Amino acid sequence: MKRALLVGINDYPTAPLNGCINDAKRMQEVFERHENDDKNFDCKMLISDTKKITRGLLRSSIIKLFNHNDGDTTLLYFSGHGATTDAGTYLVTQDVQSNDLGVSLLEIVALANNSKAKEVIIILDCCHSGGAGNSIDLGERKIILREGVSILAASTETQYSYEKNGGGVFTGIIYDALRGSAADVIGRVTLANLYYFADTLLDAWKQRPVFKSHVSHMISLRNCESKIPNPVLRKLPEYFSEDNSSFSLSENHLHNENLALVTKHLRQYYANGLLTLGTTDSFEAEASKNGVCKLTALGKYYKKIVVENRL
């Protein structure tokens, strides 16, 4: 079972925000269901246009979220104000006071570390969110995460997280990534994919994402349409035998109807980075000169998991 708590706070007593509720709703859209409409996360929404989100409500909701069973996956998403002090970084709630800003990220990480859920994922779109989990003892910045806990933050602990066009810049990138822009060849979107996608698109001088994780493997947060269908990927060992990572091409692959399906598969592999060509940058040119195509490292990886019956 997978469940997610999605929090969006616009309505602060001072310095209100505009896009956080929209951010939470966009995350609900992509987390509730996979691209094929299969059920994904069971989402609970906490948004400030339906109730006042106090530190007590946010804390109790997070405790309930992380009070999960072994083998399950939990996800916390927060969009709102973040603040940092000498005592640490906080998710700011609507009952914010000068000496009590909200819920401490140190506390949230402690709850995550002590959760029985197998996987705990924390995604934060707020200022200074990169400070999540940092210890401040003796001025040192250290983080300890138990296996299965991951944090993806919109900015470093010294940076702001920006809004644009009615939503967070970071959340907009994550939203597009989860819709398929960051999917791998077989359609999986992992937290590492999200980080790489955001790190590529954000300006590191103004807002750089932070990724902290202790996992033995990356789970898929959302499944999108495969770039290469599984049955086609399963042909890799047939085309590229155990002791050979190259395939000889000829003009027959361009004109022979009996080879049309093989050619189609090879083109799919090449278009998605599983193949490299011998001396040209065109599949047609390589075939015309009786050249070769070879498996890339990525192609060898997918061939390996097919051979091991893991696909």
C-alpha cells in the first residue's frame, strides 16, 4: 500500500503565497494514478483554502502518515514557506509566531527514520528546504538517514524557492517529470530521475535542488508509457547473442519486407540510446554501407535484466 500526504499553504497571515495550493493539486494528479490510470498513491490533501493548517495539525498528520506498516511506501509533499534559524529549518504553518515557526525538519526526519514503512519519501518545495535533516550540533552539517528514507528539496538551505505562473518553479518541473519527461526506457520515474531532471533545468546560482537518500534500490514513483515496449526489449538477447554486443547491418534492413520488424526494433533501440552506430550518425547510412550497430552501456543493462528474467 502506498499513501501520500500533500500539503499546500497559500494563506499566511503575512507574506501570503499564490501557487502552493495549485502545487499540491498538481502533485495529487500525478501521484494518485499512473499514466495508464492504474491506482498509485492513496492521497490525503491538506490545503489552506479548506482548513487552517496549524503546527499541531501538520505535525499530527505527518505522524499519522509515517505510522505505516512494514513493506509500505509513504510520501510527504509540502509546498509553502520554509524558514531557517540557528535551531534548524522549519516548515512554516499558518499559526506562525516569531519564536515558533512551525514544524521542524529535524523532527520530521526523526519521525521518518523511526517509521516502520519500508520506503519514506519527502519532497519539499519551500525556501531553505535543503537543510532537511541536517544536524546543527557544534555547528556541523551532518545527516543520518536510515535505509529507505529519501529527501528531495527544491533549494539549498541558504536559497529561496521561487514561484512563477501560479505555482512553484520546482514543482512545475517535478510535475512534468512525473508525467513522463523523466521516465526511463520502460516508463519508470524514480526519485533519482526527478533530481536529475530538476538539477538540469534549475539555475544553480539561484535555486539548486538537493537530494539525500539511503536506499538499496530506487522504487518507481509513477509508471508512464514505455519508450520501448517490454516485448521489444525482450528481443535484445535474440538480436545480440550472449557473446556478441554488435549487429551487422545491410541494405536489406532498409528494403526487405521480411526484415521490417527487426529494422523497426533496431530503430527503437537506437532512438532511445541502447545502440550506437559504427562510423555514421544515421541508421540509413550505416545500413547502406553494410556497417554495424553496437549495444551501449544502457543497451547492455537492459539486455542483462532480460537475460536474468527481471523484465
